[in-house]
Amino acid sequence: MLFSKKNDKKEQVNFPRYQKDSNFSLYKLISATGILIVICLLVVIGAQYLRQRQAEQELLEYKARIDQMEQRQEETLNEIERLQDLNYIEIQARNRLGLVKPEDRIFQIED
């Protein structure tokens, strides 16, 4: 028994690097896991950044469309106001429909 205890001690004393190798491989595993986690986080952050940029672009497009619609609405409201003016209606009737007042004289010039 004494002999076997000495061999055990010798094995432990003579081969300490096996213990270091197991610690080293554990260190490699932890490092690799940490690197994979960082890579995954970077991918997620990059995807979120791209989505945010796309949403900002869509927002700008919608704002431009709203501006166009507001401008069109303003033009329509101006046209409604003009159509309520009798002088404007008379001018449009003369230009578009060719109507004249009974006391007007018409001159036609032919080319």
C-alpha cells in the first residue's frame, strides 16, 4: 500500500500539466462561448439598426405624401372659393363654353 500511495503522488507530481490542459480547454470553451455571444449580439443589433433605418425611410415617404395631400387639399379649397364667386363663374362660362351676354358683340377672325 505504501508503494501505491507513492505512485499516486508521483503521478500527481509528475503530470501536473494534464490538470492545466483541462483548465486550458475550459478557458477555450468559455472564450469561444463569449465570442459567439458577442457575435450574436452584434448580429441582433445590426438587424435592429437596419429595421430602424427602414422605418425612418418609410416615415419620410409618408411625410412627403402627407405634404402633397395637404397641398392638393389647399388647392381644392381655393378652387371651391373661386367657384362661389359669380365673376369667376362668368369667366369660366365664357372661356370653356363659349357663352356670351346678349349685349356683347362677337368678332371672329379667321386665319
